Amino acid sequence: CSHTLYFDICVSSLRSDPRTDVTVDLAGLATIALDQSIAHGERTISVIVDALRANGSSGADQSTLRCLSDCNEEYSDAVASLKESAWAMKERDFDTVNSLVSAAMTDSGTCKDGLKEMAIYDSSLSQRNKRFFKLCSNFLAISRLLI
């Protein structure tokens, strides 16, 4: 974690996974960090879907619904990229890992920009978005040590 930009998140996220207790190699820690990013992304999709349902039934304005719908699409793409990067990591194709994870981070940035534009930047979704970006960043830093 000392090689990551978000040391505290790196330590807390890795320690929260029971596999860390038995994992002693860097590849294992990278796998755990990637799995944590994927899981957080999947949970974020659930939060977005719940927000879409709640806002849809409450008659929210169309721009808010569109923003949430865009975030849902961005996160679906991001999680797909992360899952594909797991395969690339097993193949030790670190250029592809870097490209895919960077794309996932860009997807979360697109969602962030939409939330900011809609003045819902301080929402719980926005906080989840920031954490997703940091988890992905930490994974990239750890995976680069495998090269």
C-alpha cells in the first residue's frame, strides 16, 4: 500500500478481506484489490438502480433521471472492464490491465461530472464514486509492481 496514492483506503480495504490473512504474495493482494473494486462497482450499480426507482416513482425531473441512467450505464461498462482486466492480469498482460482499469476510472469520472452538473455532487452516490476511483487507482498501483 505504500506505493498507492490512497494508502489508508488500501490498508482498510485489504484488511477487510479475510483472504489477506493467508495471502503473502503481491499477485494475491492485487487480485484482492481488483475484487474489491469490482464488488464496490457492483454495489454502486445497485445504489444507482435504487435511486432510479425512487426518483422515477417520485416524479423527479427528467434531467436527474437521465443523469442516474447515464451513471448506471457508465458503471455497467466500468465493472465489465474490471472483470475483463482480471482475465488480462492472469495472462500477465499488464498493458491491457492498465487500459481497462483506466477506462473504468474514466467511466466513474463521467458519472462524477454528471452528478456535479446536476448539483447532486455531495450525494451518497458521489461518495461511492470517489471511493470506486480510489480503489481502482490503488489496484493499478499494486498491479504495476507485478511487472
